[in-house]
Amino acid sequence: MKYRMFLIALLLLQTLATTESHCQNMKIGYVDVGYVYDNLPAYKAFIKEIEATSLQYQNLLNEKMTSYTKTC
């Protein structure tokens, strides 16, 4: 019985020791994605391209709506 309790206590101590050592190595970091995107020239060019394409599709949609309302 004492042997079994000793093994359980030893196992518990080993588990606690390994858990604590794993927690010491864990690091958490945060990234400001907006700052990163604002400082990437490729991202700025990509946004300008998207805005230009969006404007083209918006104009096309307006033309289609005008054409549709004239026919109805």
C-alpha cells in the first residue's frame, strides 16, 4: 500500500514538474495587422487595384440599371 502511494505521489510530482517546465517556454505575442498592412507597398497597390476594379463594376452596374429602367 505504501509502495502504491509512493508511486502515485512520484507520478504526480513528475506530471507537475513537466507541466511547469512547458509553461515557462510558452510565449504569447500580438501583431497589429493594420500597421503591417499600412507599411506594405504591395498591399497599397493591391488596394488601389481593387478600388479601380470596383469602380469599373459599379459603373457597369449603373449602365445596366439605366438600360433596364429605360426598357421597362
